Amino acid sequence: MNRLERKKIIQVILGTSMIALAITLLITAHKGADTISVFLLGMLTLIDIPFWVASLLFNAVVLGIVAIFNRKELGIGSLINGFGLGLLIGQIEPWLNKLSVNMTGYSIMAVLLAPILFGVGAGLYVSSNKGSAALEALTQLLYKFTGFSLTFIRIGLDALMVVVGVLLGAPIGIGTLLCVLAIGPIFGLTLKQLNRV
């Protein structure tokens, strides 16, 4: 593995770690979460498994479907992100649960910090070009089969996940709103800066 490839793998790991921390901050703050987490929290009202396991299963199912129909979207980064997110959340969540109980202002800090971490982490991950994450790969697959715009498909998937999650009993809140409004612009800015390097 050459130096550039090592750098890209490190970007995938760092980006995935930042996203995992962001997701865990949101779910331990109990003030709303990102769209996939809202869906997963809704699903957890039906099945009694830890959040990190739900994340792992969601990514495995989506990546499995994409592997059947559109394998070129996947790479080593897809696997690191797809399985690393759930595993990292499983490691971080107990620590942040304890911190959330003992730290005054935790929920405010968490909902402000999480979208920044998520956007920067996603920018790092995507700029590595080592394979799409689960939801991005699913977006590309639906684009391939429907011809609808990528923006329309992604907004539709995000909306569907939030609606299903809420109908199943998942909470939404200021964290959800901040994620919807802030992650995209922070992601775009991060990607722009990294592409200059």
C-alpha cells in the first residue's frame, strides 16, 4: 500500500469515527437525531436490540442490496464505514451516557457539536473516494433504476426515514433540525477545502 492509499484509508477511519461520535452525541442528548438514526430509533420500538447493532444491521442490509445491483459504488471505505460506525457507536455510547448524566449543559453541547462533527467527518470520508457509505450507495442505486435526480432521491430517502421513524415512535427535536440544516453546508465546505489540498 503506497502513501496516498494509506492517507485515504486514514481519512475513511477518521471520518467514520467523527460521524460515529456525532451520532452518539445526538442519541445520548435525547434532543433529536440525524435522519438514519431517527429511522433506527423508530425501529427499536419494535425490536429490542442496542442502537449500535441496529446501525450495523441497517448498513449490512443496504450494502448487501447495493452489492447485488450496483457493486461499483462499493469499496474498502464502504466496509470500514458500514461496519465501523455501528461498532464505534457501541464503544462510545456507554461513556457518553455516563457523561450526559453528570455534565450540566451536555445536551446543548451535543446538539451543537454533532452536526459539525458529522459534516466534517462525511467530507473526510467522501473525499477519500474509497467507496460510498450505505445511504449514498442506495441513493446511487435508486438513481440508476429511476433516473430521478440525486437530490430528489436523497431528500425523499431522508424524509421517508424521518416519517417512518416518527410514526414508529422515534423522538425528533432541535438536533434533527440542526442536522438537516447544518450537515449539508458543513459537508460541502469540508469537501471543497479537502479538494484544494
